[in-house]
Amino acid sequence: MNDVRPPVRAAQEIARAREIVARHELPDFITGFEIELGEMEGEPALYVVYSAAPFDGAPGQDEILRRAEAYGQIDHVILTELLHAFEDRLPYSKIVRADPSAG
């Protein structure tokens, strides 16, 4: 399925998704997020791309688990809300390393 949407509709979908994510308190290591529209296996998709602060040095297992649990909890809540808000887009997420030169 090649789903081409008008730019206005895409902008509205991005704004709506940003509003949903922004109303949640994100974990302390998440420094920001972006919303991207695209496809997954030919189906319309919406991606929440979280920027995460890098670890200070080599992370210990406790810090890795803390981040994984915090991300998993908030991600479940946000993706569930997005799934209900967008009937024709499947929501996904990922974490990328925050750009230290940004902001």
C-alpha cells in the first residue's frame, strides 16, 4: 500500500501525536522526542523517536535496568494512547542517542 497523504494532513497527524506524547512526564534520561510518519511492512505507521542522554561512562546493570523499566512503562502507555487515537496508523517507538551539539 502506497499511502500518500496531503502535507496538511500529515502535519495535523504529527501535531496530534506530539500533543499526546507531550502530556506525559518522560523519564529523566529522555531529552526530547520527534514524531515521524512512515510505513511498516506496507502499512501506515507513526514513529515516536525519543532522544536519550548518553550514559556517564560505562553503565552498570542497575542503571541499564532502571532505564529499560522506565522506558517500557511510559512507552506502553503512550503507544496505547496513540493506537486508540490513530485508527489508520500503527504506532512504534525507538530511542536514539541525543545529539550533544543540539540545543
